[in-house]
Amino acid sequence: MKIDLHCHSTCSDGTYAPTEVVQRAHAAGIDVLALTDHDTLLGIDEARDAANGYGMTLINGVEISCEHTLSGGYGKIKSTNKIIHVVGLDFTDRKKMHATLQQLQDSRATRGQRIAKKLSELLEIDYDTLWQAILNKAGNNPQAVGRAHIGQVLFERGDVQTVQKAFDKYLADNKPAYVAIDALSMADGIELIHACGGKAVLAHPTRYQLSATRVRKLIEEFAKLGGDACELPATSEPVSTRRMVDRSIAEHDIAVSVGSDFHGSNLPWRRLGDVPSLTPEQQGIWQSFQSHNSQQ
């Protein structure tokens, strides 16, 4: 059975509509898919209709941006504040989930505008022109605006040589145009997912620019807060990274999850269904899903 439990559509920062994401997942031979857009459930019904047509199972999913302070560093930096992504899977109370996320979404809309304002001053660009270009990228939905859209616009305008450079120079955490997002704490994010009947998964633990020590610490803290599973590193990451994550998962006795984090043409190297394999002793989080959920 081929499983991919992390991907995005145009309802957040992906480039394909939910139906098209499902079509592509089907073409990639995927049997079980979770659409996990950032802080929104808007694409789930459309994706489920498409999945039903292909005889695929679509799991309720979402990727929630959570704030977490990691303590216990070395040297001068004793703690660091990070936005950590927690994927919620197989939850049943969509109403409660939606209401909580809607408040976060409202802050996301104003965040995009605040980043655009900073950039217009830094780069001496007309704000209205810049914001309109960003909005166009996000399908004219201010709540869907993410940093990926903004980076794409800067690249297309020729302000930066690559989208990555836009992040390195302006958009990454603590860079000149960075604006923090209103977020739940990681503990609250896990609690919300559980309260809605779902499983909480730590997304891509090695993608937060943390040292190996801190990655292990993050997995430990996530497990201690009641998190259910940790996503395995992408197949493109070094074997040593995978082994380190495997050891932490085993140590804290949590399940694993797999997902491509597919976004479409803006991150073309992430392909649907391109997910790592489990080791024999690892337990997939999908083994504890409620099977009836695919019908909801």
C-alpha cells in the first residue's frame, strides 16, 4: 500500500487545486493520501470527492504552525523560539478544528501585508504593486499568502536570483522582512488535534535549521507533550540524519509518519509518493487510524 500523508494544494501554498493533487497522487500509485494544507481544511471535501472517484482513501489532514521554545542549547544561546509544524491526521471534529484555525488564518492575512510593507521599504518598491503581485500568486486569497508566494514574486521581479535567496536574505526567521505569525503553542496544537479526535505528527524535524542535538531535543519534547508520531526525513537527506531521527523515535516510543510535503511546481523536487521506507521495527501512524474516517 502506497501512502503519502503530507501535501499541499492551492488552499494554502501549493500550486495545484485539491482535485489535481489527488489526480497526481493517483497517477503516482498512492492508495492513502492526506491533504495537509497550512492552517486550513478548505480543500478536504473537494479532495475527498476526487479520491472517492479513484477508489483512494483520503484522510482528514492539516498542517498547523505552532510556536515552541527549545531550551538546552550550548554556548550563549540557551533557548530558541521556533515555528514548528504539527500535522493533524484522521481527526473527526472538523467544526472545532476549523473554528480554531480560522482565528489563525485571520492573522495570516495581515502577516502577508506586513511582510510586503517591510519589503516595499527595504527594496523601495511600490507597496500596492507588490501586494497585488503577491495576491495574484496566492489566488487572490490574502489568507492563503505564505512566504513561498512572496519569495516567488521577488524572484520573478528579479529582486533575488532564486526563491531560496529571498528566504536567505529577507524572509527566513529573524531576517529583515520577517514577521512572526500568530500561532498556537506546540502543546496547544497537539491538544487541539487530540480534542478533535486526531493524531499529532511532528512534521519534517530536520527542516528547522536546528543542530542535531536540538533536533533530538525537539522530538523528545514533542513526545513528552503527547505527540503521536514523527515524520521520517526525506529520501534526499543523508543516511546519518535518518539514523539519528530513527534513534530518537525509538527512544521515545512514538510512531512514524511519511509524507512528500508536495507543493507542486514551486518546489518541484518534492514528488507525490516519494516517501521514505520504514524500518522493520517502526510503527506507521496510519495503523491506528479509524478506518471509517475515509467516508466522512
